[in-house]
Amino acid sequence: MIIGQLTSDMQLSKSKPLVKADCCHPRAEPEIAFRLSTDIHEPLTANEAINHVDGVAAAIEIIDSRYENFKFSLEDVVADNCSSCAFMVGQWCDVPLGLNGLDMKMSFDGQYEAEGSSDAILDNPFEALAAATRLAHRHNIKLKKGMIVLAGASTAASFIKETSSVKLKVDGLGETSFTIV
């Protein structure tokens, strides 16, 4: 497993679209986001992780790589910050007891592009958060209250070609979307 870091400059909003000219060959991934309610100083289990989250949301990660056709070694992708480019988070929801079995549907310009289930995220998105705490601890990365952690994709990434908008709907968590200019 590997870990990349998101910055506030990477976060898209309704007023901050993805500028395609700033990307090489971007792809979109349907994800679930966690907002941390406390600093995390040690590795957690999935059952413990739920107690360190105050919000969950539908999210889309935009990955990009300067490597043609996303062909790279493990060392290359780590050096490339795990291909992280941008992300969009929907409205924060209360933390449910479970995140299993949620249908996730991503559309490009109103046409369904990818459909998956939250079960594809390590069988349980809270397991992905627990894995992130282990990696952060191992690499001395501070996980602070208010930080956003993306759980990982529920489907393969989809190329953003001539697309002008991307939307994700997640059962029980609502939706999120962004535009592309």
C-alpha cells in the first residue's frame, strides 16, 4: 500500500473548476471521504477509526500522471504523490455505523461512466481509513483534526476526455460534482 497527500490547493469547489490544461491526462475516481474529528497518533483498527471521524461524504479524486498511459514503477508513483491531482468533496454527512453496500454511480456529462460499490474499497471503507493510519504512522505523517482522508476508489479510474462535468452519487451520502474548463 502507498499513501499520497492532498493539499487545500488541490480541492475543487463550485467556484473552482478543474482546469484541464493544467493536467496531462486526468482520470476521475469515485471515492468516499472522511473528515477527522481528532488528531490520530497511532495506528487504528476499522472499529476504532469510526470514533475519529465527524463527517463522511461522497468524493471524487482526480488523478493525473506525467507518465504516459499511467505506466510507472512503484518508486515513480510514490515520487508522483500517488498521481494525486485534485479532489472534490460533497456535503458532509453524519458518520453512519457502516459504509458497506453503498451503490456508487459516476457520470460524465450526464452519461453513466462507472458504477461500483463501497464494498470494493478494501471490503469496508473504514478499513481503508485504518490502513491510512498505519501508513501515516509508519512514515511519520501527522493526521490532524479537520484533515480529509480519501478511502480509495470503488471502480477503476475513468479518463476525462472531452468531458465538461463529472458527478458522483453515493447511496446514503448524497452526491458531489465538479466542472471542467
